[in-house]
Amino acid sequence: MGFLRRLLGGPPPADDGPGDPDTPVDTRTDEELEAAHELELARFEQERTTDLVRRQQQYGDRSWTPPAQGGTARSGEADEGGAPSG
């Protein structure tokens, strides 16, 4: 493969030797990596949402809902008020 790479003018092969000694090695545990990823996602989501959406989410539990109407009985059931069936 190296012959074809040199012949066609491709990039030189990557050096598979030891890494740069100045590069820090990530020694965090899986839990720490996951927590860092979730924090990054939360920051991204906060930047992405608009002010209106944030207010809707913040005050959503305080919104007015109309009172329930009617009861639990269905149309055509035997317990309707009125003439007995039969």
C-alpha cells in the first residue's frame, strides 16, 4: 500500500509510534466521562433554546386548565338518568 500511496501522491502514513509525551492522558472513569458529556449536552440545550421556550417550560405548571366537564358515564350505558331500559 505504501508503494501506491507514494506513486499517487497521497498523504504520508501516520506514525504509529508512541504519542506526544506532552499530550495529557485522560484518566477519568466512565461515570465522570458520562457526567461531563451530560453537562455538555445541557449547556448546548440551554444555548439552543430561546427565551420564550425557557419561560414556557418554567411556568408550564402554573398554566390555567379548564375544569373537567361531564362525568364518567358514557352515552348509551344503563346507568343513565331517565327511563329504565327494558
